[in-house]
Amino acid sequence: MFTTKEGGKLDPRYIQRMVKRYAVKAGIEKDISPNTLRHTFATDLYRETTNIRLTQKALGHSNLATTQIYTHIVDEELEAALKSFRQAATVTARQILKAVCLTSFAHPVSCLSTILDE
């Protein structure tokens, strides 16, 4: 909870206007709200720690399912990284097979055409 200098409670609408005002000053064109900041914090915390329970506690969620909303972002990043890795591995595997064909077979052209057709 945000408080005033005197310790009083800040009005939620005031906080929303303040966040928007500072976003404009910072040159951020995207629509920013206190909830956007909360989501960004949660996503960054989960990315850095990969600890869903820590993220849950930091957000004050009683239900873990509520916190798991933030895991899809990290899962998408993992999926993209694995896809990139698989593509690199496929290229490397083809290079190895090509080298084997060229050095080990009496008819490397037919061996190579089999690899390239896949």
C-alpha cells in the first residue's frame, strides 16, 4: 500500500494518474498502469529466480494458480530457445552426415542426395 507523507492512504485513482504522468514524461507511448508495473515486476522476478513460490509471496497471492499467469511468458521464451537449439542441432547433424558421406562411402553423391532430400 502506498501512503502519503503523513502516513495516510493514497487514492488508487491518484496513483493511476501519477503512473500515466510519469510514463508520458519518460516517453513511453504504451498505455501504462499500476497493474502493468505489477505484471512487469512479477515477470522479471520469475525470470530471474524461476521460483514461483517466491513470486507468489512477493505478489501476496494466496492461490498459486493466480501467480502461474506469469509463467507463460517464461515458457514461451524457453520454447523459442529450444526451437533455436533444435534448428542449430539439425544443421550440425546434417554437416556431420555430409562429412561422413564424403569420406566413407564409395558413392557419396547418392548418400548426400538422401540427406538433402530429408
